[in-house]
Amino acid sequence: IKELSTELCEWLGRKWFICSHYDADGLSSAGILAKLLLKSKSSFVCRILTNLTTEDVRAVSSVKSDVYVFLDLGSSEITSIRNYIKGKVFVIDHHQIPTVIGEPKGISVLSPELLGLNGGEVGCTSVLSGLLAYFAFKDPYYLKLGLVGAVGDLQNGPKNSVNDYLIRAGIKEGVVSRYKTFTFFKLIDSPIHKGICWNFDPYIPGLTGEEDVVISLLTSANIRLKEGDRWRKIKELSEEEKSRIVEKIIEFITRSKSITVKTSDFLRTVHEFKDERDEMLLTAENFSSLLNACGRMNREDLAIAISIGFRDRKLLEKARKVMEERRMMIKEQIKALRGREREHDGILIIDGRGVVKERFTGSLATIYSLSPALKDKIVVVMTESSKEELKISARTSKTVTSKGLNLGRILNKLARIYGGVGGGHAVAAGATIKLRGRDYERTKREIIDVIIKEMKRVEGKS
């Protein structure tokens, strides 16, 4: 990383083109590089994509620039990047690389996968970008943004990993502190009922997103929700009150189904930023949720501006409105999907055609996979895009992938068979399949069959 940081700095002052992904990892990475380029007075153009195709690479090549940077995407398009892009190229990505590659001339690739590491667990793009920028300018703000993307990608980072290095550097610099708490209390500056209602980790059907139900549960736990006319915030809860709430939530989870959960299942690490004042940015968890919301709602401009460091009140209010709209859209889409869930041999298939927006399949797949009732299952969410494409997002647990299942490889294979792009990680992957006149239902069934066969093959081996 230090070597690439030095190389990257040699190109400052030139004209740059940034191409990045629309999730929290990609947006925070784009913000890191944009801030670095602004600081060095380098001109740049930034484009945010849902995924990177050969057609996209051709389009990028038509924009004249000295340096091209692909962030959180590019691993699957190294060949087309080499063939079409004329100029210095950096690819900083942590997704699986479909074939073994060398480092093509003129392209500097930074990927944990090339170092034999699992990019799904460590070294997401924002961590790599954050350290690149930090080594160049020693500004701890880059460490903070790197952490935001890692949290958004659900990368905890084991001890002595590159993620752990970034977090420890941030703590040493005094920009972040971390502590453990129950997942229900992560939104520390939110009103108690809203913080629990809009926490999607875990997703609890019948409770998550249902304010009236949450208020009823809190009332039954004898929790005082208001102080006069003011809603009490999560950070004001006593430890005894928290214990009562956790007890009631576990009771809610286990009463309708034969689900076994432990209190420790709901402990999470929270990373709090000491220099932020707005509740949306107060923790890495909140910050990443905001960036994800902006990306899913096609407001990447807000995400990049906030990531760079702008804190204008009107800007933050626009972002807050986007986040609230996204929450309501998720709630409405989950409600509309009830009855559409079908389980096939341990795989939950959710057909979102006509209901789920293209940029929401990943969010919904993650939310469903975080439900205690779906622990150690494969969750697949599908929908049809406006471009006559079938969009797929799949999630599972490390318990499943430890047997040899690799969702990234499966979806990459499907994309190559049907035409399109696909890949990701063993536990989380996505694909966009071109229908090209094929029947949606038939293609969906064929894809499900491929996933089931692969799962059975892996189970047979294990």
C-alpha cells in the first residue's frame, strides 16, 4: 500500500477520471480520492456505476484523461481495461478475480485477492484507499472514511489484519473510539423507538420498520419514551433499561418460531467519531447507512460531497430526507414481498419482479440474511431491471461458505453463460443477466437450478 501510495502521488497535478461503485464502500473510496485530488489541486471527473461492463470501459476510454482509477470494481474487467484505456490506470478493488492475472503493463492493481487474502473479509476498497491517502498526507480523516466503507461492507477485520491496522491508527490519531453494545442500541443519537425500529441488524419480521409495534414492545418493558415533550434518545438508556429491552426483543423473536438465540448473538462493535456532531455521521455505522441510502436512491452527489467533508446544513438535510425515503421504500418493498418468498433446498428465493428496484436487491438480500430465522441459509433476491435484465443479489453465512460454496464464483459463471456481469465474494455476490428476449420466469428457474446443484455438489463433498 505504501509503495502504491508513492506511485499515486507521482501523478498528482494531472487530469484524473474516477470510476467507482454506488455502495458505501465505493462512495467512501471515491470521497477519499476526490478529497486527496482537491487537496493537491488536481482536476478530476467522478462517475458512479451499478457495475462495470465492457461497454462502460469503452465509455470511460472516450473521456480524455491522464489517470484512470477504478474503485471497488474493475477486477472482472482487467482485460477490457487493458485493451481500451490509454493512460495510467489504477485498479483498487477487493472482489474476486475470475481468472489468474499478472499485472498488465500500465495498470497498477491493488487487491487482497492477489495477495492470497479473502477480499470479502479484509481489505475492502475504502480501507485500501484510506491507507493510501493517509500514507500520502497523514490526514486521519482518510482513516475515518476507510472505516465507514468497511462497516458498510460488513468487514469487521480480524486482529492484525489491514482493517485492524486502519482502526488502530484511527484510535491512535484520536478520530475514533470503539466499544461493544447490543445491536439494537447502535443508533445512539436517535429516539429510542426509532433507533430500534430502523435497525436492520438483525431483521426481525413484524418488528423491524414497524414503529407502532416497537413502541408497544417498549411500553411493555416499562421504558419511559419521553422526557416531557422530548423523545428520549438511545444514549440516555440505563444498562438496566437496555437489559429489559433485549429481553423483550428476544421474547418477540422466539415466541412465533422455534428459533434459538442467545443474548451474545446481538452484541456488536460500534465505532464513534469524536469530531462529528450530526447523528447521521456520529458513528461509522450511521455514516455508512447514509452513504448506502444516497447510492441506492441515485443521490451519489450528496454522498461524495459529505465524504469529501462538506457539512453544510442544507446539504445534510437533503441527505437526511434521502435516508428517510430509503427506509420507507425498504419497508414498503419488504411488505410487498410477503408471500413471494419460496424456499428450495435451503435456499430462500425472493422474486421481486415489479416490486424491488434494481439498486435495492443487495440491500434486501442483506437484510433478509440478517434475520435469525434465516441463519446459515442462502438468500437470493431477484428483480427485472428497466433494461430487460435480471438483477440478482445473493447472501449467505461463513458457516455455509466454509463447506466450499462460493456465491461470487457461481454468479460469475452464470453471467458468463447467459451474458452479463457477475461476481463478488463467497458470502455476498451479485449479477446482472441479460435476458435478450428470454422468458424471465424460465431464466429465473434455470438460475435457481444452477445454484441448487452447486450447493448439493458442495454438500456432497463435505
